[in-house]
Amino acid sequence: MLHYREIRPRAPVARFVECFWTLTGLAPASGPPERILPDGCMELVLNCGAPFRRYRTRGAFERQPLRMLVGQMDHSIQIQPTGRVDLLGIRFHPAGARAFLRMPMSELAGHTFALEEVAQSLDRELAAALDGPAASRAARVEALLERRIAPTAMPPDAAIENAVARLMHAGDALTVDSLAADAGISPRQLERRFLDAVGLGPKRLARILRFQRVFRAIESEPAPAASGSASNGYRPNWAAVAVDCGYYDQAHLIRDFHQFAGQTPSVLLSADAELTRIFTRSHRSA
């Protein structure tokens, strides 16, 4: 059984970080790998337990770093614990990681890195912050990040922050032209600044946010009392879910699932995948 918890950051860190999260417990090391899905956020994952491994292809796995930076994802990855789980995560807002990493976020998109490959001094400081009581790890890491927010740090792109906020609340109904006009820049400039600050263009981010809304829609859809959840045989009304989440039709929704999850919605939801459920937005507070 795994225990997932979110911790809200305080100002000024809250401008950049959606939440800190912890995942602890025991997971079967012999179980199948589970899918982690794109959600529009970059993360730092700090592992104080047994290493995880990532499925590559044809039964091949690779060990994941203990302090890992996860760039913006546009497809799922499959991971598997190897023993005791003890993770602390830093989930950035879509444009939040840029303040702490001195490079365009597009250079990190689609990849995971050992943090020391990307930001050596941040990696050293985080390693030191983890050395202490587990109960106060998140507080020590938050204090570290707060110290790094200074006038000399990379300033946030307020225009892109505002555009991201609009996408989070209004969805993909917004066009690139309207976002650019509201920001007072050209569509080309908007695309370039999104890639730099977020790691994805505005259209791709909007698609991922719409994809994640599907999980919340499923959770809010009442299931027949005799059927229970999707994992017990209940199947949502996919046509209705598609329309509610802004898709043209059910086929459009299924295409996004193939791209972002590598599976159809029914297959994904029927799997007994605890990690997948934990890290979808339906089980997150933001």
C-alpha cells in the first residue's frame, strides 16, 4: 500500500511550485510497470528509498536517478519500484521551473535527467537538505527554494504565467491568436516564449490539460450503484465525457489517449495501476 500526500507551499515559493508531494510505503517489485502520464508540469523527484526503474523496450529496464528532473512530457513513461518507496516531489507550475534552471525549458522536454547533469549546485543543496528527519524534508527543501528566489535569479515571464493561467481555467477553447493579443505580443513570440518558459507550445499544453480533465470528468460521473468503478467493470459514457472535456467526439478523445497514454481509455482505466491513479489530476488537489 502506497501513501500519497500533498503539501502546499507558502509565498513566495507558491508562485513557482504547485505542491510538494510525498509517496511512501511498500510496492511489489515484481509487479508490471505502471504508466505515468503527461500533465503539463515539470517535476523534481527526490528518492530517499529504493531506486525505481524505467521500462524501455522488449523487457529492458534502466535504473532511474535518485535525484531526478522530469522535463515536460508529451507521452507516457512506464516505471516500476524495486523496494521501499520514499519519494519527495516538487511539482512546478507549468512555467515555474524556469526560475530555478538556467536554460530554455524546451531543452528538457521529453526527457528525464539526473539533476546533477542539469543543475549541479541545486543538486548538491538538495542532497544536503534531504539529510535530516524525514518529517521536515519538505520544509527544508522549500526553504532552499526560497533562498534561490532572489533579484539575481531568472525572473518569471509574467505574460506567459498569465496565458498559462487562462489555459488552466478556460481550456483549449482559447486560440493562440487570442492569447497573444491579450499578452500584447505576436503569435510567433508567444510560441517562442512558451517553449522557453514552459517547455511546450501553447497548443500542446492546452491538449495535455484537456487530456487530464478527462480523469476528473470520469470521477465526477455518477456510476450505477451495482457497477462500481471502471476497474470493476463500469465503463463511462465516453461520448458524453468527450464533449464535456472539449473534444469534438469520442474518436478525438481516443486519439489523444493513444498519443499521451499509449493506450485506449478503457484499457488504461481497467488496469490495476496504483501509481497511474495517484498521479492523474483526478487524485490531485490542483
